[in-house]
Amino acid sequence: MGQRLAAVFICVMTMIVPASGREGKTSSDSQKIALEYFQHRTQSTLGAFLARERPLPIDATQQARIVAALPAQGEIRPGAADLAKMSLADDVLAYHGRLGLVPIKIIDVAQAFVGLHERAVILVSPNALRLLNTEEFAALIAHELGHEYVWTEYQLALQRGDQRAIQVLELRCDGIAVLTLRHFGLSADRLIRAAEMLTWFNQERKLDGNWRSYASREDRRAFIRAVEKLQWLGE
């Protein structure tokens, strides 16, 4: 991997690693706080809730500048099999109003990785594509688009080194992904399996440097299941 691409990847990973080791409360507390966020909004339809919470995309000029700044060395052109696996992810991007605005680029890194970079581009590693099927990949793209919904709060939490807030916001991104899967008639199991496969792959190879950003596996599973069971207006 080229040095410039490595620098970009490190920057993306830094966005999801807290600035200090402060633990805050337990991940169970984070789960409760994140779930209350969704519970208090079920008096609207699911679609209306997402439309209301969804931020405007970043300025096209800024988006183009960020994408153009990515180094060409280390980028991998997708093959036919890659494009087929990313087809449902395109539908997810369209549902969130980001198709054609937030491209997906494959980058040559060792981690099994899917990450939103500066709200402008989603970076994906070959190992992530290899491990995931079409629906699982779409579930993680939905999670990354969920970061747009919490972007400002997330940056502030990183600056404070607020571990609990970061866990809460990561769970909220899971929640957005669950609701997205629901729109497409897909089970939240796709998200659970996708997240756990990437976690397992990276932990086995000691490549998982951002594990503190997430609630425990048990709490994350419980949260995803709880969001899946919520009933929205009109259902």
C-alpha cells in the first residue's frame, strides 16, 4: 500500500478511535441510551423519521475535492464479482439520497474494513468484500451512512475523548442500519453477522485497534434485536 493511502486509512481509523482511554459508563448503559433515542421517535413513520433526521449531503465541490485528494496508488478497481456484491449497497445509497454523491472505493489495506471518509466516500478493503455476502455488505454500508446522521456529535465526542458517547453513537448507526434493512425487507441478522465477521477477522490478526468504540458483542446484539422489534406509526 502506498504511503499516501496508508495515511488516509490511518486518518479514517483515527476518526473512530477515542482520543483518551476514559471508559465512561458500561456498554449496557450505552445500549439503553441509544435505544431510548429510537423509542422516543416511533410516533412517526419509519420513512418520515429517517427523512427528518437525514442531513443534507456535503457540498458537491467539497465532496469532489475530498475524493480527488485520495491517492490513486493503492486503489483497486472493482471486478465484475465486486460490482455484483455491491449492487444492493447501491440501493441503500439511493434510499439515503447518496447514490452518485458518496462513491464506494476499494483500497488495498490488510484489515477487513468498511468506513465513511469525511462524509464524501466509503472506503472498503478487499478482505471485507471477500468475507461478506451482498446483503451483509449492504448492511455495513447502511451503518456507515448512519454516521452521517450523527457526524457532528461524533466529532465532538472524539474531541472530548468521551467513550460512552462514542459507543452510543455507534449503536445509533447500527439502529439506522437496522431500519434501512427493514425498508428492504431484510433481517437485522445481516448486520450482526457482518459486524461480527469483520471483528473476528481483525481480532484474529491483531488489526482491531478501535474495539473500544463499540459496545460489547452481547449488548450490540441485544440493541440490534430491540430496534428491529420497534413498531413505527402505520405499521
